[in-house]
Amino acid sequence: MKTTEGRAAAHPLTPRAAAIETLPGCARLKTADILSLLQCSKSTLLRRLAAGDAPAPLPGEPQLTWRAADVREWLAAEVAV
């Protein structure tokens, strides 16, 4: 989906992303949740992962999946910068 300016439209906030502050630390967030929090493309997320600028996803999961506690900690550090 494109806006009239030619940029990608913002990702709608997923229900899990909207509840990031109240989810248990062990809750799982998927790629769509992370993209809606960051408002970026999947390729940007993958570049940040490759550069070490994003928390590593959980190993052994069939999809890219993150722990809510790791994402909250990372987002707090991003805001503090």
C-alpha cells in the first residue's frame, strides 16, 4: 500500500504490539508485531538484525519471533538515545 507521496503506508498497530507494556515478559511477538511497533519495512528490520541493531529473535522458532521483555528493553534503550 502506498501513500500519495509514494512512501509505504504505516503498518497498523497489531493487538499484541498495542499491548506491549502489559504482555508478560515471556509472551511471543512475531514479525508483524515488530514491524507495527517500528513502523518500518521487513527489509529494514532484517538489515537492523544483520547489523546487530535489533534484538535477536528466538532460536529454533519456525518464524522470526521475539520475547516481549527483550523488545520492551530494546525499545526503551532506543528512546533513551
